[in-house]
Amino acid sequence: MSNKFILCTMLFLLASEVVLAKKPWIIDPHTHFKGEEQIAYEATTKEWHPDNSLGKVVKPEDYRAVADRLELRSTLVVEACDQDKPEYNDWVLRQVKESDLLCGYIARADLKGTEFLIHHRRYQRTGFLNGYRFRFDELNDYLNDPLARQHLAILERQGLVIDLLIEASHADDVVSLSRDFPRLKIVINHCFRAKIIDGDISDELKRAIKKCAAQKNVFCKMSSINNFSEVAPFTDPAPTDLNYYLPVLDSVYDAFGANRLIFATNWGVSAHFGSVDNVKDVVMAYLKPKGQKVVDSVMFRNAMTFYNIKRKYLR
């Protein structure tokens, strides 16, 4: 191999790195997608608002304009399916494999089920499984079920993430999960589904934030900002003024710090309350005065590390 060839190769790689470095480094680790089969099934069991994105077929290409406009490198998909429908997890995992926009998946499952490991191993073989999400009282059910606890121990050993769609009332369960499985990666979705009422958040929410932040293996998604507002979905758009959201943002930032917060959009649910652009704009306006290191940590670095997102899967 000639020295000239080696030099040219090195220069090409260096140029590639420079181009890559110029690309925006923002990861969106919370979006939802659904296929035709799931929507057809849900139409027989649920009635969605006509504008509710969860009641429509949503595929990766529908997200491309959002990702390009907001300069998002990639998205980690979060489940939007029933526990007893593992085939819908398989559908999402196929989308992740085939689309340059998607970098992984947080799946849906019943940890109390005897077939959990059968499905889990199948998902793992795809190479795109990053963890699982539990909703509300499911967490308490798992903490009190011997088989579910065995499965939690397996997920802990494998370094997978547990996403939690919960509210402030579930804080004690989060603490129990964290203490019982101290190496388990735990992330609270949407700041406990915070709500701003008359310019503030509840004392219960403030206590929950501090209580869970005291557990070092618990992270928090600074996500779905629009949903924190007092406006009803599918009506007037959420406020765009940063100051409006400070009761939530200051509370989670002061408690978790820059190294345990993760930005995400919650697209398309966040669009039920206004523009998804507002989600990014508000968070960026909040973080920028704190310096570029903080911006990078919350907007991509924490997500990459915490979810073990592989760089090769980013566009």
C-alpha cells in the first residue's frame, strides 16, 4: 500500500469527521410511530380525537420534515402499543432497521408474563432494543411480583433502560425501584407529566422531583414542553414564552442537574398542544445561557450515553 494512498485515505477520513462535526448534534429520544395493522386494530377498541396523532398511521418518513427543520440527528422511538401486542414492537423495530432517522426503540411488554423473555430475546436480536417503558401503576405491580422482579434484574444486568410514564404520585415507587435495582437505568418521562396551574406547579410535584433526583440512577426527560401548559389539547397553542415554563424547568434542572436531564420532543403528541418547534425552542432558550457544555449534555450527550445509542445508527 503506497504512502500516497494512505495519505489520501487519512485526508478523506479527516474531511468526513469535519463534515460530521458540522452536523447538528441533537438527539430526540421520544417519538411515536404506528403502522396500518395497529391503527386498524385500535379503531375497534378506541375512539381517538380526529386530530390525535396516536389514532393515525405515522411512519418514519412523516418525521423527516420535523427532523430536518429542527436539526435533529436521529430519534429513539418509544412504545405506543398495548402490552398484549408484541407484534407491534416488531413493526417498530423493522422501521428502526430500515430508516436512517431512527436509532433505537423503547419497547412495551408485560414483565409479569411468562413469555416475556421469548419476546425480549427476539427484540434483542435486532440490535435496536434500548429498553422498556412502564406506565403509571404498572411499576408498582412489577415491584410486587416475583417474576417481574426477576425480569427487572435481567434488564439491569443487560444495561437496558426503563422509561417511566408516571406522575408525581408514583415517586415512592420510583425510589423503591431505584434502591432495589441500583444499577438499573431509570428515566422519568415528561417531568412527571407536569402541569402549570396559575403560574406554578404543585407542591406534590416539587417534592416528587427532589425525591427521585436524590437517586443517582434516575434521569429525567425535559420533554413535551407544550403539554405542561394550561391549554387543552387541540385548542389554542401552548405559550411560547420561556418564562411561562420556568416553574418546571428550574425545578428539574436544580434537582437533576445538566448531567441527568435529557431533551426530547414527544412528537407527535406534543403537537396536540402547539408547534413541536416550540418544544425545542423553549428548551434551547433555557439552556443556552448556561453554556455550550450544558447544551450538549442535555440535547444529545446524555441520551447517547444513557440509552447506549450507537453512533453508527445516526444519519
